[in-house]
Amino acid sequence: MRTLRMLMVPVAFSGGLSSLALADDGSVTFAELDSLLASAGQHDVTAYEEIAVKDGGRIEMQGWRDDGWQLDVESLQRDGSLTREAQQRSDIPTWSLAGGDVEQTLNVARRSGLQRFESLDVDASGHLDIEDYDNQRREIELRLDGSDFSTIGVDNA
């Protein structure tokens, strides 16, 4: 498992997010996502399985804390109000994505020309799937190798 911990990366579920506007397509700009990630901290997530913008202005995060508790948390983007939280004792899988690796993954998406963020998923084989939009607002799905962040597939939906 990658053990790099980055304090600014856990998804934001605290107040003060009302200035961020959710697009009607269920995505956010990378600047908005950076603000969400930078203002987080209360859940202490260090390993991720999913970060997603959901319909209705909700943000969902699934991952693990260092103590092995698996979290599934959802909040409103506009103000960070917690709408759902589930926890269960679990082992942190070796394929999970560490905080610093989330930032590196999002940087690859930006360099690939993507303008908006919809979701990031990690699967048990270590592949990363990023759903985003380019500057013509076309949906694009990037598939990355989790070991070196190289692009192994692009699907223009």
C-alpha cells in the first residue's frame, strides 16, 4: 500500500463551501475540487476508493482512516452539511489510493486537458478511473495505471 499522507487531500465535509457552485451536469471545476479537498480534515481519510460529485449538489467519498475504519461519507457541496456517514471496521486494501496519489492523479487529468471533475474510482486491480469533461463539455473517461499514473485508456463518451 502507498503510505504517503497528505493533510490537504481528504474530501471536504466541513462548512464554508457555499461559494462553490455546482454545475448542472453534476461536476465541478478543478479549482472548486481543490478548494473542497484543501478545506477537509475532520474525517482523517488517508486511503481512497472513490471521490464523486453526485446529482443534487452532493459530494461522496469512500475510503479508510489510518486506524482501519472504512468510511462512506456524503455531504452537501453548498455548505458541507453531512447527509450520510457509514463506518465499518476493515483492513486498508493495498490497492487503495493514498492522499498524495489523489493529487497526482488529478494532475494527470488536468494535463490531459480535462476541465471539470465528476468522479475518481480505484478498483481492486489498482486501476484509476477518472470521469471528467473537456473544454467542449464532452465527457471523457481516463483509465490510469495506479502504480505509475500512466494513461492506459481514454474513452470519449
